[in-house]
Amino acid sequence: MTPEQIELLVDQVTTAHRPASVDELRYAPAWHDLAPADRERAYDRTRALRALEAALDPDGQSTTTRAIVNRIKNLAR
Amino acid sequence: MNLDDYLPAIVAGDADAFGRWLAGAEPSVRDSLRSFARVVDVEAVLQEAMLRVWQVAPRFASDGKPDGLRRLAVRIARNLAVSELRRTRARPVEPADLDDADELAVAAIAPDPLLRAAVADCRDKLPPKPRFALDARLANAGATDDRELADELGMRLNTFLQNFTRARQLLADCLHKKGIAIGEELG
């Protein structure tokens, strides 16, 4: 893989989208293609993005927080 | 506002109050999982842990110390991460991964009006396509994956990701010029 391809995989992992868990946790598919050091970079990048997202949101909520609340509301319906 | 102030509404089943609590608790719970980042998908563990916190919240009993629900969230998240290590047999569990959540040096992070203004200013300076990609992720809030977002924008997945990467790098450069440290992790 080229460094550019690895960067795109790291950015794919930073999304707050995770498939709903059934019997076991479902990971971002791209996470499995990353080496341990790149997974750590994905973690650091996600952490920074969430702070940025919260700063842009009128309620100070990141996409992770909003994804969780939406899942709770969907489960309740 | 103290995070514990949301407890009565959360216990009563108010999902929006849980969202306000989450906004304050999420950064420190995520930070508590950093040592697992090489071997588990922290985002997946974090989201599942927070769903479990919501499920047990009606039975939550305070121990009298501040920030009880957040400390419980850290414990649930780290236990789930350890379970994931065992399930995936990624590596043996080390004692350091089983630290007492009460001893973790994690603190809720207060919103910073200056950071908000700087990020909004940098976002406003993005070229159209990178901004579309960034805004799509923000508006979607994890409801669908990047492939569906790309379809909605009439882009191929790779094009969408390249635009998102460009947005992230431009934001990092802009924030760096403003002397904001968050830009270092973004770039």
C-alpha cells in the first residue's frame, strides 16, 4: 500500500459510523487493514476530529455523541 | 454545569439529557482507552460502552463522590476493551490495562468559545468540495458509511475521502497558524 492509500484508510476509520452490534462488536472495516501504528494514528486523529466537531456543533456534541443518541432514540421506537 | 446535574433526567430516561452528559464525558472516556488503540477499534468500543451506560443508568447509585456516572462509563469502556482483547486474542491482558477507573487522571473538558470561533473561521475558508465532504460527515453523524455519503454527493468513495483528507489538512494548517494545538493531531 502507498502512504496515500494508508492515509485514506486512516481517514475512513475516523468516521463515527459503526455497524450496529449483534452478538459481537462490529469494527470499521478499514481498521482491520491498518498496522498497529496506523491504528494509533487513527485514534489520535479521531480524538482531534471529535474536538473539532464539538466546536462546530451548536450543542457542543461530536458526531460520536450524536450517533449514540440517535441509536438510543431509534432503539426506543 | 457539573455532569452529575444531568443524572436525574438521565435516570428518568431523557435521551437528550444523556446527549448533553455525553458531550462532557466522551473526551475523557475516549482518553481512558488510548492504551488499547493498537489492538481494538476504540470508536466501536466507546459507542457500545456508552449504550451500556445508558442501559444501566436507571439503576445507577451514586457513591457520593463527584462524576460517578462518568467514572462508571470509564470502567465499563475499559472492561469492554479488555473483553475485546480476550475475544480477538490480540495479546495477553496486561495489569496496566486493568487499572482502577477511579485512579485515572481524566477530567471533563469544558467547551472553549475561542476554539469554537477559530474552528468555525477555518471551516468557512475551506474550498467547496473539501467543505462538502466535511459537512456531510458532520450532518450525517455516523448514520451511514462514507460510501453512502459519497453516493449522496455524487462522488466516488476515493474522491470523497480525498476531499475529506484535504479538508482535514487545510483545517490543521489554518488552526496551526492560529496557534491552536489541536491542529497537530489533525495534520
